[in-house]
Amino acid sequence: MTGWLFVFAAGLAEVAGVIAMNAIKQRPSALAYARLIACFGVSFGLLSLGLKSGMSIAIAYAVWVGIGTVGAVVVGILRYGESARPLRLFFVALVLAAVVGLKLIG
């Protein structure tokens, strides 16, 4: 169970990294780059800890990428006013379905 918590936290850190990337796009600064490096460093570190729990790399990676992808889309919609068109949401749902499917088939 601890492995799953690490992978989930790694996915959230990945989303924070995406927010940091957007901050660099808006106003580049040394602090913004430091946040980006820190967020992605924490994300990779937590993913590594999740894998040490014995979790399958394929499942852990799929969950990590899924959280990062879906999280980035949600943050983009809610925080940056990006499109929430039904077709876009459909494809985000496909990402989630793929992650869940991979977990179910082990």
C-alpha cells in the first residue's frame, strides 16, 4: 500500500512540475526554474520509492503518467482557462480507462 502512496504523490508532484513549467512560460526566472527542477526531482524520487515496494514498473509508470496527464489537463482547465470541450474530456477519460485497465489485468 505504501508503494501506491508514493506513486500517487509522485503524480501530484508531476502536476506541480507542469504548473512550474507554465510559470516559466509566463515569467522566466531562476526561482521558476528551481521550482521546476525541484518538482520533477521529487516526482522521480517518489516514483523510485514506489517501485522499491515491489510494484510492477509498467503499472507504476502508467499510474504516474496518468495522474500527471489528467492532472495537467484539469489544472489547465480550472486555472488557466483551457478548453473543456467534450472531445478533449473524452480523450482524458480514455487515458484514465487505460490506466485502470492496465491495473486490472495486472
